[in-house]
Amino acid sequence: MDFLTRPTTAFDITKEQYIFFKLSYKLNTLEWIFGICLNIQKDFYKYFKTMKSVNTNKKK
């Protein structure tokens, strides 16, 4: 979106608002991705723990 060539309207958002919106959107996306990564890590940790317990049971 180019703010210099774009015709302005009554409902126009300012450059600052647009930048803030883009930043918050990026932050939300990052948070979302980070949350998914954390959830996967938790699940993997649980899986790893169960695998370890299975392996120790096999050795006995």
C-alpha cells in the first residue's frame, strides 16, 4: 500500500495506524507459531518420556 499515490478517503487510516496494525498482526502470527511449537514440544516430551519408560521396562 503506497500512501503517497493512493487517493485518501474519509475512512482512511493513518500511516501510524497501518504500521501498528501490521506489527500487531505479525506479533499475533509469531505468538501463534510459537504457541504451536511449544505445544509440539510438550507432546514430544510426553512421547519421549513414555518411550523411555517402555525402553526401561523392556530391559527388565
